[in-house]
Amino acid sequence: MGEFVAKAKELGFTSIEPNSVISPPMLLELIDARAFISSIHAPCPVTLSSQGTPITALSVSSLDKDERKEAVYFAKRTIDLASEVGAKAIVLHMGEVPIDLNLQDTLYRLYNRSGTNAKEYNLVKEELMQQRRAQALPYLQAAMKSLLELTDYGEKKGIMLGLETRFHFHEIPTLEEMTELLREVRGSLTGYWHDVGHAQMQQKLGFARHEEWLSCFQDRMVGIHLHDVKGVTDHYPPGEGEIDWGTVAKYLFPEVIKVCEIGEWNEEEELRGVTEFLQMKGIASS
């Protein structure tokens, strides 16, 4: 992790966002390397749940009371960690609605084959939406219960919570659900975390326009994940794909936490110039 921090500084990045691939020993190395930690993606660090599975498998929207409580517990531990290391915020996933994931995979294949205009694509999309609508309410209610508890805990610790735009349609929240969740915690430190790649994928697949996420939640935005998209794959370095960075820039206030979330498969040379590119687009300060 010391080498990682040094390389990040060399490439022009000024802070780090630990996430759920960080183990406890890695976290200690990161702290020892004196990294400036801007935010933490919950749950972090990764450990095992009471059932012996990774805590990343726990869901704050679970209808299993014990699982939901344990998911909230580990999110609280992430808030504690943020407070201890001087981070401003944590990033939260709000769970999912159990639908036929094979149907979702079919939608991606159809998109790659013929885009969103084919009749078969739209039939599968409509079936996916109907499945989700039929089952969503109790899972959204569980997510809301978890959020209220975490918001109260975050307030006591002085840590902002950012609810993240999600990639897959079965995940919570949709744009409408985000509106509902944030309405319940208005006036608190809880807000919106925009993920550029996830919002772009929702637009490509015909669910919600990218700019609609930005315009609806600009005033509640805590932070943003910056990466690019090619086809149905995200986490490319900014500037390597199809994101309209000018549109993104116009919705960002200076205080928004900005994190480049770039996949580990990218070559180091592809990361050179990323910070300069974002400065040129008016997203990062020089």
C-alpha cells in the first residue's frame, strides 16, 4: 500500500478512497503510508460476517432481520473508521431487489447485439421492470430503515453519507427511489454520491438519463466517482471512453469530493495525464 500511495501521488492524485477490497492489514499499511483519505467506500475493511461469508455480501435492504442488522453494523464501523482517519464521508450501497439476474444478463447481451431499439430488447426490459416493481416495496422499506439508523449514527460522528448511483437495474435505488430516500433524511449530513459510469450505463440501457441524476441531486451531492465507459464496461480512465465530461462538470460544486475509480486492469501509462485531463474539463482543481 505504501507503493500504491507513492504511485498515486506521482500520477497527480491527492487523496485515497479505501474500499471493500482493503483488508485490515492493507488498511494499516495505508494509514502508515500517511495517505490523505478523502472518503471510504463501505464496508471497509473487508472481513467475514457471522456466517463466514465476506461482509460485502450483506445487504442493508435484506428482509432477513439478522442480515440487515449485521450490514448496518459494518456500515457503522466504516463510519467509525472515517472519523478515526479524518475522512469526510463514506459511500453507501443501499441494497437490491431480488429479480431474475439471467434476464438482466440477457438484456446486456441484446444491447451488445442490437442496441435498445430492437423489439426483443424492449420486451426483456419491460419484463425486468415489471419483476422489480412487483417486489421492490419491502426491500426499499428495509433500506429506508437502515438508512435512518445510519444517518443518525453518521450525524453523531460528523461523517457525511453518500448514497451511490448503482450500475445494475436490480440494485437500489432507482432515480425515483433515490428521491424518496433523500427526502426522508433531508437536513442531515446524508446526501447523494454520483457515479459517472453507473449513470451512463443506466442511460445507455434506457432506464434514466445521465444528466437527470445530476440535475435532480446536484444540491445534495456529497461526492462523485469519476471513470469512463466503453460499451457496457465502466472503470476506464477518464478521457478513454464516451462520458460527456463538460456536462458532468457543470453540475459539480467545488466542495464535492472527487474520486477516480479506475479498474486495476488499466495500464499505468493510461493513468498518466488523467488529473490534467480532469483539470482541463473543469472537474478537478489545479
